Amino acid sequence: MIDNPIWIPIIIVALLGIAILIMIYFFIQKLTEGSLKKYATLILLALGVFSIGGALRSAHELEILTSSIFTEIEYLLYCVYYLVLLYAVYTLYKMSKQFGFSDKTLMMADALKARGEKK
């Protein structure tokens, strides 16, 4: 098995991870319906899936779960994580169009260019 001191950081990391997921969940509940809430929910889902995959990895390394099926499940969860994250990035792209971030960025670039030409 594994030496006892390794359990201390594992427990600390697990508790911090759970606390962060709970805090994000309560933060999302305070948001009104819309694009930002959808995006935040996707990020929470991605973090949750990634955390479960990491827990499986830790359990496998600590020889708690020794079957190879758990490694396959872990990588399946990582695939789901990346798919959710990809969709979250796409949602963020759509939000930038919806709120006009891309137009403002172009305006700022033009303003900086004009400012640089004056000097």
C-alpha cells in the first residue's frame, strides 16, 4: 500500500476541490438565466467530470482501485471533459458575438493604431 503521509495532501486537495465545486454551484444559482449562466454551468460540469477522472487516477495510483477498467473509465471521462470544454469555448465565442466584444476589440485596435501614428 502507500505511506500514511501521502493521505494528508490527498485529503486536503479533495476537500478544497469539493469546496470549490460547491462555491461555483452556489455562484451559478445567483446568476440570472442567460448566456453567462449557461457558460458557467458548462465550466462547472467540465470541472466536475475532470475531478471525477482525477479521483479515479488517484485511487488507481494509491492501489485502491486496481482493475484496468477504471483507467478506461478515467480516459472516457477525460474525453467527455474535453468535449464539454470545447462546447464551453464555442459558447464563449457566441457570447462575444452577442455582446459585441469582437467589435469593441477591433475599435480598440484601431484606436491604438491611430494613437501610435500620432507619436
